Amino acid sequence: MAYQNIKLFGAERCHKTGYYKSFLENLNLEYTFLDVELNDLFADELRSLYKSRKLNFPTITINSKTLRNPSDKDLLKCLDKLK
């Protein structure tokens, strides 16, 4: 599958972040993991996605689509639409 850019914003300590890392890897998708607790630039990038400016993680961006803590079904649906 060819996607321009998949980013996973999260934290290593977060079990949901770990779930999404495994989920994307099981689909053989390349993605960039951005740990918002270890890097202020990653945290600022995540905050810029939301009006509240909160660290809402895990958040996945696929191209220009933003998904916050999506269900497997919603994530697969988004990936399918963006093929």
C-alpha cells in the first residue's frame, strides 16, 4: 500500500500507542512514531492538530487525515479510502 505519510503520535508508556504500532506493523505499513513526551517539537505538532491544543494521543495522521484513538474498523476504512 502506498501512502504519502503515516504518523503515529503517542508515548512509549501508553498501551494504546503500543497497540497502534503493532497494528500498523502487522499491515506492513511504514510509519513514523513521534513520542510526544520525549520531544517538544512532536508535542507542538500534535497540539497544532487540535483547537484545544491538548496532547490528544494516540493520534494517527495519514496524509492529511487525522484520527484520534480510532477503532480498527475506522482505521482500516481510512486506509482503504486513501489507497
